[in-house]
Amino acid sequence: MNADATDAEAARADTANAGAANAGTTGTTGAAGTSGADGAAAGGADGTGADEAAHRVDRRAATALAVVGLVWLAATFVTAHASVVGNADVYPVALGAAAFALPNLVAAALVAGATTGLAVASWLAWADRPVRRLLTGLAAGAVLGGVSAGLVAYGYGTGGGVAGLAATVAAAAVLGGVISAGPPPVLAAGLLGTIGTLLLGLVTGLAQPTLVNLFGGSRGLDAQVNATYTVAYLVGVAGGVVAGAASFWLLRRHGPRAWPWYLLTGALPGILLLVAEATTRIGGSGLLDLVRSLSEGDRLTVDIASFARLRNAMIVAFVGGLTAMLAVGRTLRAR
């Protein structure tokens, strides 16, 4: 009897232990499943928020860029008008002033069109897709281009190649609106770098005589030519550094991305300058050829200025992309 009772109690104990073990296993599995489901739900919610943040741009930042772009365009118009009107009594000089003002007007209109399109799209919930942003940018660029062309025609008339100048500036504004269909954070970062590069160009342009003398330009004509080339290359490199650093900073604020996006946004200011130069050469060919025909010296001056702008844009694109990539590398942690 005692042996049978002992065996029965042992059997009941084994059964109880097995039940407890099964219950524990089931409980652990259920808890793990619940935790996995919660984690997936949380991850999905975070992913959605991160994805939305990665594809939208802050409205205040976009609006600020648009304001700066429009102010820059207005200031460029005022400067160009003063330069042309101030030499209106001497036709060749006024024509040359208009030709040399054209690249600045085109670049300013391109940036203003892109920043305006970006800002308008950031305030419209409807413009959440590339095609819709393209339509929004086209509309904004067309309005800005029409106003710009009207101002050119009003200020200078329509003769002597001015009509071509007005059409080229308008086309640059529309083209900027088309560019605003790109990824908003990437575009905003690139436009910030572009504005920084333009501001640096303005400052160094005003300080050009001082910089040339600083690099030995006062020693003679040959030294002045060499110093001018040195300053031009250094300004291009500095513009690229500013473009890459500013672009990286703003894009980084919109969340981490794969490194090619940083390379693109760092090079974007130089690319936009290349687009502006191509627009100037194509749309303003009539005005530029008219100035070239005035004299051999005018032809040489126009060609040298065109090459200098092209060289500067290429340097800014290369150095800007390199600077952004170096900035990305400094943020990577060793594993």
C-alpha cells in the first residue's frame, strides 16, 4: 500500500511539474509574441513618422529660403538697372553692362523660382507627390517669370537684345519652379548651400582688389594676372566648402540618409550654377553675340567671363560634394 501510494504521489507530482512547465512555456511564448507585436506596432508608427519627416521640409525653413531668394532677385534687378541706366548715354557700354548683368539675373531667377516653388509646395498638403510638386512649381515659376520679364521690359524697353534678356530671365524662373519638384529636404539643403555660395561670391567680389593685392597683384601686370587667377580658384574652393557644409547641415536636420543623398545635395549648388550658365549661354546668345561683335576686346572679355563662371561652377560642384561626404564620414561611428 505504501509503495503504491508513493508511486501515485510521484506520478501526480510529475504531472503537476509537466503542467507547470507547459504553462510556463506558453506564457513565455505569449509574452514574447505580445512584445513582438507591440514592438512591430511601435516600429511601424515610428517608421511612418520618420518617413514623413524624411520627405517633407519644414515650412518655416522653406519660407525663409523663398524670402531670401526673392530679396536676392530684387537686389540683383536693382543693381543691374543702376549699371545699365547709368551708362545709357553710351550704347556699347550700356549693352556690355546688360550682358554682364544677365548671368547674375539668371542665377538669381533660377534660385528664386526654386525656393518659391518649394515654399508654396510646403504649405499645400496636396503637393505631396513629385508630379503635384512639379505642377505647383511650374505655376509659381511662371508667375515669377512673368513678373521678372515685365520688370526687365519696363526698365529697359524691348530693343537692343533686351527682349532676349527678359525671356531668358523668365525661362530661368520657370526652370527653377521645375527643379522644385525634387525631394524637398534635399532641394532645400542644396538651395541653402547655393545662397551661401552666392553671398560669398558677392562679398569676395566687393573685396576683389584687396584680395588681388594680398596675393601680390600690386607688383606688376603679370603678378596681377596670376593673383587674379589664384583668387578665382580660392573663391571657388571656399564657395564649395560653404555649399557642402550648409547643405549637409540642413539635410542632416531632416533625418539620416544614405550617403549618395549627401553627395548630391553638396554638389547641387554647383549643379545649379551650371544650369544657370547653360541657360545664360543658350537664352542670352543673341545679346552676348551682339556684345562680342562690338570689338575684339569685348569678344575676349565675354569669353573670359563665360569661362570663369563655368570653372567656378565646376569647382563648387566638386568641392561641395567632397565637403558633404567628409562631413558624413565624421558622423559615422567605428564598429
